[in-house]
Amino acid sequence: MGITLIFLVFLVVVIAVIAVGIGIYNGLVRSRNTYKNAFAQIDVQLQRRFDLIPNLVETAKAYMGHERQTLEAVIAARTAAQSGLAAAKADPGDAAAMAQLAASQGQLNSMLGRLMAVAEAYPDLKANQNMMQLSEELASTENRVAFARQAYNDAVMGYNNRRETFPANVFAGMFNFSTAALLDIPLEKREQVREAPQVQF
């Protein structure tokens, strides 16, 4: 009878350890899926932003014929930002992909700011209904991108906290749950992105 009791206690302990392990593993998977879903929301908003930019440039082109360099710079920055997004979509949370995305988005923000600053010099363009509507939609999309980025960063922080705490860190190492990177502006780009664009006439 003593051996049976010891065996039952051992069996209960083994089952409890397995259940805890399954719970920890499933929690890590849920956390990883949460930040990947949060990144998908960023993707949706950035795609919307990318779709608005050619219309904005086309509208501005009619009024800003001699500002061709600015318009081309916006389109080039959009293309680079799309490439950065494609790299990040392939592996959300990868540090290099997130850095590339942040840098390309920062450059696009800078070029859009420059376009808007130059557009201020064209009263007819500022008064154009299509330009006003596109500018408003772009500003609204920028706000949605900011909220989506915050949600993504919160989800990444939750995932990273979960994978770094004991005993989840043991399972994270065993099952290759790697650290996810935040979507943040790189240090060397922060001042450039936050400064107002310099416009000279």
C-alpha cells in the first residue's frame, strides 16, 4: 500500500508539472500571437497611408510643377517604407526588420512633412477640396498608426516580460521563443524625424 501511495503522489506531481508546462507554453504562444496581431493592425494602417500618398502627390503635382524633386522624394520614401513594411511583415518582432521599418517610416514622415510645408506656399493647392480631404485622411491615418504602434509595443512588452520570467524563460529557451523588438524610432533618426523640415524659397 505504501508503494501505491508513493506512485500515486509521484503520478500527481508529474501530471501537475506537465499541466503547468502546457499552460506556460500556451501562454507564450498566446502572447506571441497577440503581438503579431497587433503588428497586423499596423500593417493595415500603413497600407492605407501608402494608398493615400500617390493621390496626394498627384493632386499636388498639378499645382507644384516646379517642385518635382520634392514630389519624387515623397514617392521614393513611400517605396522604401513599403519595402520596410514587407520585411517586417515577414518576421514581426525581429529587431533588424523593426529597425528597418522604423527608419523607413521616419524618412517617409520627414518627406511628407516637407511636402506639406512646401504646399503651404501654394494658396490654390491649400484651398483645393481634394487636397484638404486627402490631408485630413492622412492625418487621421497617422493617428491610427500611432495608436496601432502603441498597441503593438504594449503587446511586445507583455510577451517579452512573460518569456523572461521564471519558469517561462526555461520553456522559452527550450521552444525557441525569441525576444520580440519594439517598433521605435532609431536613436540616430529621432532628432531628424522630430525636427520640423527646413523649407527655403
